[in-house]
Amino acid sequence: MAIGELPNDAMMLLSFVNTRMRDDNISLDDLCAQFEADRVRLEEKLDKIGYTYNEELKRFV
């Protein structure tokens, strides 16, 4: 699945990313590798709606 298949809407992206990381028990780096996504762009998009990645929790909070 390529980056174009990630949700475009920021809230949908947040839900999708957190759900995948939780269900697959993977880190953000692993998720980005799976989806060929740019981590910086993904984090910037979610930062715009007030969410940052928490390494310890493996999710955006």
C-alpha cells in the first residue's frame, strides 16, 4: 500500500495511523515503511491538528 492510500483527511489519518500501530504493535517508523510514507510529512500534518507522536505510547496524542 503506497502513501496515496493513506487517508487524506487529518482526523481520519490520525484514527487510521493510531489504530494500525496499536493493532499491529508497530512503531511510527514501521508504519511509514509499510506505507512508503514520509514520516516528517505525516507528523507535520497531524501536528496541524494538535497531535504529536509519543514514542513511549506508540501513538499520536
